[in-house]
Amino acid sequence: MADLSYVVLTHWGFDGHVKVGELVVHRKLALPVMNTFADLFTTHYPIEKMELIENYDGSDDRSMAANNSSAFNCRDITGKPGIFSKHSYGGAIDINPLQNPYVAPKSDSLRAMGWDNVENKGAFLRRNGYDAPSPALKFCTERPTDCFVLPPAAAEYADRSKKVSSYLHSDSIAVRAFTDQGFDWGGNWSSLLDYQHFEYDSSKLLSD
């Protein structure tokens, strides 16, 4: 807990008014996070709410369903029980999860195509007709029923061609506000798409 910092931030709400939000992040991220959110505020990027995860009894599902933006949460990586997420030490932030969902190819669908449960899913898709900067994006765009979406209520937002002010895109100012501070964005990943998710290099946080 000594490695965590409590940060209070102002942001624009979906109603066009200034809101006050809270995040708990790794202490080394306190300044980068404040700089990021200063940029988000300047550009009027809207965030519906930003509450601590204990308001949802530590449930990531409940927090996402409420479109809550959050950081620290001691939990497993989605789909990988027993492996701590970077959220567990305040090294990741999720923004507007309802409009920026987690989208991933279903393992059963990939196995039906010949996936062996071992090969990287992105590499497998690239070898099987989905050669693109993000094979997962190409696959899930062409075969949406073979992908799952979290939170489930966010299925309509898996279509990234819609014009939604809170969408996070690779060329959006909001994404650049995070990446300029050293964060990696999950919306660019090859094996799955985690549009809400920004994470920091673990080695930089856990080193003395």
C-alpha cells in the first residue's frame, strides 16, 4: 500500500459540467497521471464518472457496467485466473469502459479454426487470413459473433465507426495524452482489444 498514491482530479462530465474524480495509482504514476488528466481537461474529453473501486465492492464487472473509470483494483487479468492484473498495483487505468469495451476473439471460435491453445492469438489470426496491424480488430470486425465483449452491455460500442465523443481511437487526442506520458494503450493490441485500458511498463514501476 505504501507504493500507492491517492489522486483527486477534475474532469468534464457527460453533462458538460466539471466533475471531481478519484483514482488510486502507483506512486510513480501520480505526476504522469496528473499531467494526462490536465490534457484531457484542456481538450474537454468527457468522462462519465471516476470513483474508487471500493464503491463497487471491488467488482470490476460492476464498475464497468456503471461506466466508471478506475485504476487500482487487486484482481486477476481478464481470462487469466491466478495472474495479477497491472491494476493490482496501480499500474493501469480504465477510461469510460462502457463506450470503450474489452473485445476479444472467443477461444472456442479460434480452436474451431485450428488454434492449439498455445500460439499467440494475434500470430495465429495473422497466419489465417487476418493479417493487419491488429489481427484481433480485423477478425472481430468481420466476425463479431465470434468475439465477446465486456461489459456485455457495451456490445453496441464494439463498432468503432460510430461517432461517439467518449470513444478512444488510435489517433484521438485523449489516447495521445496517455501515450505521451509513457502509457501503452490496449486498443492497439494484436490478440485482443482493450479500448478502455492504459497501462505502464511494470519494470519501471517495480524497480527501486
